[in-house]
Amino acid sequence: MYNFNVKSLTGLALALPLVFGSPAEKRDFDVFNYINPLIGTVNGGMAKAVADVDNPDEKQGGFASDDSNITGFSHMHDDGTGGSPSLGNFPIFPHAGCPGDNVTNCHFTSDDRAIKRLNGSVQAKPGYFAVSLNTSINTEMTVTNHTALYRMTFPSNSTAAFKNNTYSPLILVDLIDLPQSITNGSIAVDPNTGRISGNGTFAPSFGVGTYNLNFCADFSGAEIRQTGTFQNNVPSPGTNNLTKAQAPAGAWTQFEAPDNNQILTRVGVSFISVAQACHNAETEIPDFGFEKVQTSAEDAWRTKLSVVEVDATGVDDNLQTVFWSGIYRSMISPQDYTGENYLWESDEPYYDSYYCIWDSFRSIHPLLTLLDPESQTLMVRSLIDIYRHEGKLPDCRMSLCKGFTQGGSNADIVLADSYLKGITAGVDWETAYEALISDAEDWSIEGRGGLQSWKSLGYIPIHDNDPDGTGLMTRSVSRTVEYAYDDFCIAQVAKGLGKTADAGKYLAQSNNWQHLYKGDQKSFVAGTTGHEGQTVDTGYTGFLQPKNLNGSWAYQDPAFCSPLLDFTSCYLNADGHETYEGSSWMYTFFVPQDMATLIRTLGGPSHFAARLSYLHTSSLLYIGDEQAFLPVFQFHYAGRPGLSAQFSHFYIPSQFNNTVSGIAGNDDSGAMGSFTTLAMMGLWPVSGQDVYLITPPYFAEVGVVSGQTGKRATIRNVNFDAAYENIYIQSATLDGSPYEKNWITHGFVAGWGGVGTDVGESRE
């Protein structure tokens, strides 16, 4: 066993101690007390049940903690995708009765039935969500892998609560989804059992094509009174089938008053068929036992989370909640759809909801490799199998559909990272390498566009002539630097597989970022403190700039697409931008494959560190986009790891905290959560390389059980200061011996040795 230790001293700029290896002391606490699924619910397995709201800007994951109305409860969601909403198919909605005991007086469409929730009624934890509508109906939900179970408790004094309505609950199922994309919907209700089932064809939220989804809803707890369908806001009692229905449409079952005021609704879902959806429900939840299902879901989450232990002595509860909630959100996506892929026959696993690998390669997949390598292995195998049957690795994929490519072919980085860190079980690395080469050499929605220019010019030009691609002629600068790093990652795999010629070729192409570096380019920005209303020279020269096909320079303001200049002008479908969701100021730092050359190019270590600090303190950087993560820690390469620790604390908890607005941007399927987790663990992975940059953890001790070896690693923060005044590592030991590097490899982590660091007053 190895130990890694750090020590801290007292002073103005102080540091923490750090240790890897010996077991963390178990604390007697319930981890669920430190998980808040509602973090970030404003501004930002298959079955994921939650309430859906009607705010078009906030409903990507279904629920939002704003003042919007609840329109229903649906069974499948993606986490924090940004952009267009996804899934939310076939929502259910309860009425305690209809005015005048006439179903024509009930509200059926999502707009008409939308209703406020009771303030303070929301409860959320792993495996459970509950909310009360202002009709006093309380709805609880829990899930298995393919089935959602709802428990609806109606007010006992329904006559008073519902304005003298007859207490006769009605539960509807709507043929709709969150983006309202359904076509060719069909639905049927069995008048004898009340079962409602159906299907529809839907559009993905960030891709091309369509997908088919099916559902099967059963009820328990009350006798059936009548059934019917609805179109628009008009119900048709006794009409029990609709085919080729266009929303708004659906079906409903009305009940006699339940004896205990509760009705349970079980909804199975399947991409395969209605029969499979019913089978999923019947086998996963045969007896409608809500507590049993909830306990099982909670147990599954506790098992996933049990690989991490911390000594949180002195750490504020809110900060602990940021940490554990980050782990929780990091494990929600990608989602295991194995057995539900109707596109091809395969014995390999199938994972979906990659939103998007451009977002997730930086920290989600490296974190899973640390905490859940078994799942990461299955995801790698799934990516390879997608290549076998679709001809390309995805950069984004959702609901069995091909997603758009945002920049480079970033599955290359995920595969390289996994290869270098020993992800091998059942992985066909020769086929994986074939997929990497396919990405590097041609284009078909996925892969890379502009490859003729890439190969002949060594960069992607502005207004590129791309005869092979159909993508947008934008993002020339950001695509160039991303392609360069993708090629570096391919070179690492080629080297490992003994493909020497390829390794040399792609390593050489990884230097192509230099073709867009314009050494005399200055940057002027809108005046900040003390210079409001003025334009000021940043004092920094040399930035990435676009080039024309003929090699002449084009121009994009280095601050363009930053919070200081036209921040929202660089989304995927916008015109006239050569960087993607960020500025040239930020992208000029993206050379993780050759930081030594970049630092020399930007004036040496001191000038580099000052420039990187300016990026963080000038409002040029938006931490809510994933490309901003690595710059927090790139001070390591200039010999200033203390500044990496400083800026980690600069953003946590100011931008990432235990509030409903406690995520800087949308969560991007857990990317923001993985950022906080890794930063607080003190291990920042440089994805695509066997490198973790070391900073002091936010705890006295963090222990992790390796899913690869079963051994335990502990990072111990010697002389830990819970006030975080001591945040600079002064010294480190590895297994009791002095350790002088500011980084460590996965070999140490997988073998679960121990590192200790001594933190104290800055000596930089």
C-alpha cells in the first residue's frame, strides 16, 4: 500500500495536507442526507420519473424549482441537457373528480390542466420524488430499471377541497412529450382493467431521425368506474382506442373513490413494443409495493455511492452536499438501455443519452473510471458496438438516434483515456482502434468535417470548401484545436497497440494548433473595475485566429463569445463564429497534448500563469461550460499548482453550491457534478492522458475503493483547515517517501497506494 500525504502551515496564504492509501475512517452518517437532487433546478436506467413543468426554458429535465406550472408526471428524462427538452413521453395526470361529476368538465390538455404546486411540498432524494399539487393531491414516485411507480394520495375531504365535486378520481395518459414532437401516436384503454397502453414516434432533442417508444400503465387501489379517450380538450367516454392520433390526445380511466384515498399507477416503458413495456412492468413491480420498490432503488444508489468515504470533520454540511450531490448526478448518464435497442441484434451492452461526449469526456467518464470502472467498461464496449452497426463513434447520441457533432470526434478521447487506464474487460481494442481511424479519416454526421483541409493545410479554414461534409461552416478555430488533441489521443492508442507509423502520423498532426496561432494579435475588452464604459488593452498578445483557405489571416475578436462580448453568439446553429461556446481567449489555452510548447509560445511560465489568472478574474471565462474546467488546473504546468487550488476554491462554492441555482450552467448530464467531485477530491484528470493533477482535497481525508482491484486508496489532507485558508500544498509523500511531482498516474490510483501532502503558507 502506498500513502500520499500533504501538510499545511498557518499564515495568510495557507495550504492543506494530502494522503493516498490508508483507509478513511468510516463516519456514522446517512449519505442521503447530503444529496440534494434539486441543486441547479433553476437556470439549468431508463425510468426516471419526475413532475414536468411548462416553462419552455427550464423543463429539459422535466422539473424546475421556479414558479412554473406542473403539467404532468412522466417516466423518462435526461439530466441537464440544455437546449431543446428531451423525452418526457406519455405523462400521467390526476384529477380527484370532475366538476358536476361530468368528465367533459375535467381538463385534459397540458395547457388546460397545468397547475401550481403547494409551496414546500417537493421532496427529492435518490430513487424518490414527491410533490403536492394545489388541488391537495400528493404524488410520490419511485422507479425500477424500466418502470415507474406513482402513489397518488387524494385529499380525504375531497368535497370541500374540490368545490363540491364528486370524489371520483380520474387519471389520464397524454400522447405527448416534453418537446411536443410526437407523430403517429396510438393509445388504447381496457374498459375492464383500466390498463392504458400505447406508442408513438418522436424526435430526438439534439440529433437527426426519429425513435419509437411504448408504454403500459396499470392501476391499483380503486374500482374502475369508466374509461375513454380524449382529443384536444374533449373526452369521449366509452371510446377506448385512438390510432394515428396527433397531440393533444390520450386516454383516461376514472375510478370509484378509493378506500384509503390512494391509487397506485405503474408505468412500464420500452423501445421494443407495448408487450415488452407491459412485461417490464409486470416483472419489475409485480405487486405495486411502493415501499419495496423505493427501498430497492435507494439500496442500488447506496451501493453505487459506497465506494467513496470521507472524513468530513469540520466541513460545512452545505459543502458536503455539493460533493455527494455531484457524485450522484455524475452517475445518472449515460443510461443503460441494454435489451431495448431495436436497431440491431447484439450481445454487447447498449448505452444511450450521451449528452454530449463533447461535454462528458472531460470529467464524467474519467470520474466513472475512478469510481465505477465496471460501468465505464460497459460504456466503452457500447461505443465500439455503435461503431460496428452505425459506422461511426457518436459525439452525441440520444433515444437511439444520431446526435450532432459539436467539435472534434470526442469519443476518441474517451476511448484513449479508458485504454491508458486499463479498461480491458471484454473490450475489443482492435475494433476500437478501427473506429478511431474512421473518425480521423472521414465524415458522416459523426466523425469530423473539413478533413481535406485538415490533411492538406493542417487547419480548418474559415469558409472551408468541404466537399465531403454537410455540417456547418463554423467553429474553424475550436475544431482545429480539438482535432489536434483528438489526433494526439489516437497516437497514444496507436503507440500502445504497436502501430508505430500511425502513432507518428497522428502525433505530428497534434501540432496543427500552431497553424492558427497569431503571435501579434492583441486583445481589447470592455472596461471592468475602474474603467467602466471604456475599452482597455488586456496587455496580452498572441491568440488563436481563423485563417482563410489561401492561408491569409481572418479575424475574430479574442473576447468574442465570452461573457464580455456577445456571449450567446457561438452556439452550434449560430452563424459567423469560429469558436464554439467560448472565446479565443479560452481556446488558446487548449493544448493539453503539449503544454510545454504552449507555455513557451505564450511567454514562459510566469507570463503564462499571469495570463491564465487574468482569464479567470476578468470575466472572460464562463465556468458553466465544460471547456472552462481544465483551465482551472493548468497552472500546474507552469509550476504553480497552488494557483490551481486557489481557483478551484474561487468557483466552489461561489458558483457551485447547495441551492436551486447552485450550478453555473446546465448540468450536461452530470458534467458539472463531476467537476465539483473531482475538484473536491483533489484529483483533476487530464482526459486522454494518464495524468491526474494533484490539489488538496476539501476534506481531511477521502477514501475510494477501486472497482478494478478492490483495494482502497486514501488521500489524506494533513493539518486540514476547514476554513480553507490553508489551500497550498507544501510537501507530499508517497508511501512515506518524499514525492515531488504535482501529478500522479492511474497506475497509482488503480493500485490504491497512498499519497500525503503538507499544506501551508505559500512559498511560490
